[in-house]
Amino acid sequence: MLSKRIIPCLDVRDGRLTKGIRFEGNADIGDPVESARRYYEQGADEIVFYDITASHEKRGIFLEVVEKVASAIAIPFSVGGGIAGVKDMRAALMAGAEKVSVNSAAVLNPCLIAEGAEAFGSQAVVLGMDVLAVPVSASVPSGYEVVIHGGRRRMGLDALDWARQAVELGAGEICVNSIDADGTREGYELKLTRLVAEAVRVPVIASGGAGEPRHLLEALTQGRASAALIASIVHYGEYSIAQLKAYLQAQGCKVRPVS
């Protein structure tokens, strides 16, 4: 059985760490470089960096911040936001990222996934999905709709159909973020996470809603996720990565030990 991963998420706006609730009310909460270093030292398995306004503002990712984060850690590092083509992917990887996360641009141009996988390998291409629960319809039979541009644009695209298509195109991993749960600290959207995990053959990362250690356990067991993305639960100092891993180990969930 593979170890489950714990992945702190750094949402960055204007070069600063930020956090909101359901994609709204974002507040400045610190320096992303210092936060990345702290989580690395605490035993994080990976770090995810999202430039949350890059796609909406139609600009590239802040490579200077990516370079600084990469120099501060020695664990896998994924970046997303403003990745619109292979050129952007290459720039992010050259800046120190191990993986690139594509979201809005991939929905608008699915060939981006195939082009990235061909150029850098599927292991370097992560599909990020921001998903909203909606009434079941002909276009969204699962009741989960893909939304892009930081929650600003609904696409009428079924999340499960898109996940399957993305994997066929070459995505090596999927990060499923529930807009409804994001920042609420009330727990992950377990049904959504489980449906996606059952629909694809690649690792699925649960994102959105972690507020206590039990929520991570639920996502990794009931939600069948390979990894749990976390933000507020560690950003505000309530738990360390080591404490979260100790809890999961005590509950019989296999995680990499903290050295």
C-alpha cells in the first residue's frame, strides 16, 4: 500500500500568501517562501503553489516567487496559475517546479494536456479542477460542474467526464477542489472526491475544506484520495504537519514518517 501524501497549498496573490472562503474574501496571511520552508521542515510530502489570479488577469505566473520557493525546499513542488502553453510549463519547470498544474487553460484548450505530457511526461502534468455542486442535468449528469478563472466562469462541463478526458489526454494526477467546501474548514467534499477517484486510474488529490485531522482521514479513506491538500488548518498554526501525520498513523493510515 502506497503512503498517503500531505500537501500544503500556497495560494499566492501579488507575491503574497493569501486565503479566502469559497474563493472570496481573500486576506494576506504571510510570505509564501517562509511558509514553504516551514512546511518542508515539518515533514510535508509536497508543496503546491497556485498563483490564483494569473489566469483571470491573463498573465504568466510569478516565476521569481516560484524560484525562491524551490530554493527553500527539497521535496516535490507543483505550480499552477497562468500556465497557458508548453512555453509556460517549461518556464515553471526551469524555475524549480517538478510538476505543473493546469486548470482554466486546459478546459479552454484540452490539447494543452497532451502537449505537456508529450514534452515533459505525464508525471509532470497535474489537472486542477475547481468544481461546484449543481442540480443534475443533461450536460452535468454527475451534479458536479467544472468552473474556471478562479470560480468566476461556469462551463456547463461535467467534472467526471472532464477528469476522464484529461487522463486520456495524458494528465498524470488530478487535484479536485470543491468550491463549496473551500476554506470552510467543515471537511472535504467526500462524494465528489470518491467519484473522481473511482472514475480515473491516476492519483487523486482531495482539496478544499480541511479543518481538523479527522477530515484528512476521511478524504484519504472514504474519499479514496491518494493525497490531501491542506491550507487553513496549517496556515493559522492550529496544527503542524507532524501532528497531522501522527494522527493519521494512529488511525492506521499509512503516511511517510517525519524525519
